[in-house]
Amino acid sequence: MKYIDFANNYEPSYTVGNYSVPGFSEIEAAAAEIGSATYDYLHSKTTLQTVGSLAMKHSTIVQANPQLFNELTDPEATNNQPLKSRYSAEAGHLIMPAFAQMLALDDSQYADRGVRNFVANNSTHGLSIYGILLLDARNDLMTSEYKTPGLPYRYFSKYYETFRSISTGGSTEIDVALILTEMQRKIDGFRVIGSCPQFERGAFNKANQADFIALYEPTGQATAIQVKSRVSQDDYDRYNHDTTVLISGNEDLDNVRLAQLYPGKSESIEISAPGYVALHRLANMPLDKTRLSQYSPRQRMEMARIRNLARQQNNIAPRFQTAYERIVGRILPSLGVQLDVQPKYTPALSRHHSSRRLRAS
């Protein structure tokens, strides 16, 4: 869909509410500024570099408030149902900076493949570590038992419902963000903006809500990308497939595995299991000395532990390349790109709804 037609599905600005949590209102306000600039860019009223400079400002504010995001990997901290919507927003804010530096590049920097590789590597590294921390936290709970016999592992209890929802949704978005980052590295003119409040929560119609906004400059077209751990029939019916590419973690990324429900019993259930895309990406990514020097000795030790975890589990089926090919095959046609080779997979949902397929455009 052409930029201006896409933009007209959304508000030009978003009014940020007042939050009692220190720092959160400032982060939301910075994200709303990105959204307003994005709306103006889609109407040819400003430049993408302006959007990028505001994204860098938002990134700086996020980095100055680490206390808001550390709790997202802590099952006890996130175990508060009334705060679920805020935690969901926090997860989105944590992902948005991954796209900021790429957006801020001027034309000559963007044209330099070495610069783009450096920026993409930085984003990939940060996203992967956070994705693996979420995976690690979930896996720990899946083997943690209550003292009372007959209860399921802690991860499956009602008590951890909020953490289960937030960590699964956030981790799925990170997996997709890693693929979008790789697309920006490899595909000239493909850009991504982390979804801002008016595109995610301020759409005129919820059918157009977006987790990410993808742009393809050669065709001047944009699409919303909405990520779900699992796409239900209701989800499929609710979203506008003219404006939105709906991505399912379970279907498009193969984020599914069996998990034992009760200690000492063979009963297993199929669960959404995001994070393995991030795990494989980090396990196969070299770290240079420049990147390592950005971290404290304690942080370097934690990174070494995470990378070892990734490499220890690298015997499971590699996810990244397969997921990358699927997502490219879903997104580029929606941006007016004719693919020379059609993706060798069945699009999401068609395996469940054989009479209906997600439209590429």
C-alpha cells in the first residue's frame, strides 16, 4: 500500500497518559514523537533521518531507565495482572531501539555496506541476548516444582500467567525483530520502524494495529507487521490483510515444542516456545573486541554464560535461516516486490484454514 494511503489508517499523533512509574511517561512521549514523525514522513513532510534522530532519542531514554526493563525477565516482578498492559508496552519499547541507528543513517552511510553490517550486528547482538534471557527464565520455571505434590511445574500455574503471556509475546517479537534486522542488512531500501503508540494503540481500527512498520523505498509502499505467538481464527478475521502482514510464531517461526506438564508424569502439552531463533543467531555470531569493550567485566561474564547456553543447545534444528526465508516471502510481496522464486513453504494459517490464505498484498 502506498505510503500516504497506509498512513491514513492511523492518527497523526498520540496523547500520552500519565504514569506513576518514574521514567515511563517520558519513554512513551518519546515513542509518540517517533510516531508523529513517521506519519509526516509517510505524507512526504519530513525525512526518514528525522524519524531516526527521534528514535535515537527514545533509545537514549530507554537506556537511562534499565530498572523498567530488568523486571521483564523476572517471573516474580512481572507477576502482576493489573500491570500486564504496561509490561506489554515496556517489551515493545525495549525492541524499538534495535531499529533506531539504522534509521538515523544518512544516504552515504546507508549506502556503505560495512556501516550497515556494523549497525545490524549491534542490533542483532542486543536483541539476541534479551531473547535468550527470556528463554532461560521460562525454561527454569518449566522444571521448577512446587512442594505440594500433584501440582504442575510452576511455569504452567495460574500464578505465573502474566509472566507466561508477556515473556512469550515479547520473545516472539524479538525473534521477528532479528529477522527484520537481517532484512535491513541485506535488502537495499527495506526499512523498519518499531511500532509507536498511535500505530499500535491509536489506529482508527484495531484491524490495523502494528508491532512493526516496514517500508520499501523503491516502491514507496508500507505495511504493518503484527506478531502473535499463535494466530487464532479470531485474530485472522480481525486484522485487515490489505494493510497488515500477520505473523505467527508457531507457524512461521516453528516456535512450538512439547513440554512436560507435571513432575514425574509423562503427560506433555504443545506450547509456544519462542527464543530459539535468537539462540541460534547469537550462537553463530562472532563478537569483535570493539563490541566486547562496551561492557563491564561482570556483563562480559554474563554474556559468556549466555553464549555458552546458546552453543550447548545448537544441536537442535537451526531456526534462523528457515524463518528468514519464510518472513521475506511474506513481507516483500506486501510491499510491491515480485519475488523471482516463490518461498517453499505453506503460509501461516493455511495449514489450519485450507480455504483461506493470508494475502501478500
